[in-house]
Amino acid sequence: MKVIGVRVLRLAGTMLTDAPFWEERLVRPIDIYPEYRIRDGFEGGDQVDRNHFRLEQHFVRIETDEGPFGIAGPLPDMVAAYVARRLRPILLGQDPIAHEKLWDQMHRIMVHGRQGDAILAISAIDCALWDLKGRWLGQPVFRLLGGPTRDSVPAYASMLGFAVQDMGRVRERAAEYQALGYPAQKWFFRHGPMSGHEGMRKNVELVRTLRETLGDDYDIMLDCWQSFDPIYAVELAERIAEYRPRWLEECVMPDRIDSYRRVKERTQIPLSGAEHEYTRWGFKRFIDAEALDVLQPDIYWAGGLSETLKIAAYASVHDLMVIPHGHSTPAGLHFSLAQSPLLTPIQEYLVKWNAINQHFLAHPITPRHGEFAPPGLPGLGMDLDPAKIEAETEVFAES
């Protein structure tokens, strides 16, 4: 079997909403500058009117001479270009089942792309190859990985995009998703170091409101999205420790491993992070420095499913949890099902981002009563739904 095509598809469609989709954004590293702190722009699509959210996304489809194919996505624009311009020539004519060889060749040829968009492109290709392999064998990918290790995987509701400054709405949403059966929730801070004492007060108020609403026997995670410095992170941790967060996530910028270590030494709240880190070599730095308690590689960013398995294997030697960032629920679920429940006890479900990222899928994966059931479709379940595609264009096509 040989690869005969690597197609990059741009899909357009409209998602129905019952209100403006994005309510409020999270704090960002750029917010140290006041002109950015007041902006409320969002990614992922355009709110045409109250009830229509317009999407335009890229997917890659790898085709073979014997019929099996694999799909991955959605991909950012620049990542789609990397796939078509840099990686397509490596794949054409190759055996798609030899994913270790192909990963190594892609990684070695991208000598200036060991992080960022280049690794995201390799990640997408790797996930598409796993989807292809599962279709070829007629098996869900988690079975190819040695799973399942359990009958279901708990999901935590990741509340990115919900309002976080109106405590009435926070209480309402938190109670709603608790009632849906989610055993844990993750919320996102809106304020950082340059928002002063008032911003700190509002951040603490968010955590206090969540604990009062959800009760003592419920896990709460808190995401700083790489926007704090060590002094601010430590002070915030001191003020919210009484509310017993399960973890504090990405409290400083991604490469600042020493800063993570400084924070970790001064708080009893477990630290999570590294969703913006890449490959086993990048994660080795965090592990060797004992800078984190929970590792969060993104399967579509860190190097694909193949690389995330290697990251998890190294982390298991050090008794660290590996709970992937929730960019791709299909890839994440197959990974989670094949891991020890102690290594990967729960999976992130980004509520709003999943509505976007799975919109064009024929069989989107959603939790029921806070649990993911093992999927039965072959591959990663990445079939596209023609009924949701209003326009399809092949971009960066071969000349």
C-alpha cells in the first residue's frame, strides 16, 4: 500500500447558536499591554448574527492506492500550508503504515521546525496516519494501542469562553455542568499581573464562587493560560489555597521552566502545564526539572499520537499524570482509553471548542453523564459529514 495523495481541504459551514457563542475571553500573555487587555476578539469563526456562527476550517486527507484513507483536523491556515508544501513530498509513494519511519523523516527534514507550526503539521499527519491504519485494519485506534484499560473515561468540563466576571452567571453555569454529570470543571482567569489589586480580587472571587457553588467534594481546576509571572502566581496560589484547586494550570509562559519550579516550591497546589511544549525532548526538560505535577501535551501540537505515547511512557517512569490538552477529543479519547487509569485518570472536554472542532465530523464524540464511552468506529472516527459542508475547496493543490 502506498500514499498517492495528500489533500488539504478547506471546509465552510455554519453552526447554529441560541445566543452569541463566545461570552468572555481568558487572560492572555499579551495583556500586559493595556491596548490588548481591553480587546475581546475570539478565534475559531465569526458570529454572523445571534443564531449563526460561521466556520472555515482545514482538514488533511491522506489517500492510498488500495483504498484506505486517513483524516486529521481542523488545522490552522499556516499548518495546512506546511502540510501541503513541506510534508506532502515526503509522504507520496511511501507506506502509510510505517508511521515511525515517516515521523522520523518529517522531523529530520524540518530542521528549523522543531516547535510551532511545523510540529503541528507533523502532528496532524501522524494523527491522519493512525486514522488510516485503523481503517485499514477495521479497528478503533485504542485497540491498536493495547486498550482499553477501562469501560469508560471520566471527562472534565473545560469552560473556556463562558462568562467569568459575572458571578451570577458563573454560579448558573457551574451548577448546570455539575448536574450534567461532569465530575470536575476547569475555569479560566480573566485578569493578570497588570490588572492590579482589583484583577486579583476578581480572580479570587471566581474561585471562591466555584467552591461555594460546587461544594467541597468536587474537583476544580484553574487555567492561567501562561499569563502570570512567578510572584503573581505565588500570591494568587496563597489566596486560593483554602478552596483546594485540583491544579493550577500554565501559570507562566511555556519555556520558563525555572519559573515553574519556583512556583512549585512555594505552593501545595499541584501545577499542570506544557500544552505549548513539543516532542519528547521538550517534555524531558520539564520532567527532569521536576517542574510540574501534571503534563498536558496536546496530541495535535506535541508531535501527534505517536509522540504523545513516548511522552507518556517517559512520564510514567516519574509517576507523573499525563492528561492531554483537549484540542482533539477523538485523538484524546483513543489515547486515554489505552493508558493506565492512574497515568491518565480523566480527559479534558473543552465545551465550546468541541462544538467548533467537531462541527464537520459525521460522528462527534461527546460525554454522557460526564463519561466517554469507547468509540466503535475504525480509525479515530474522523469521517466528515457532507450535510454540514456548505463549501469545500482543495487548497495548496499539487501543480
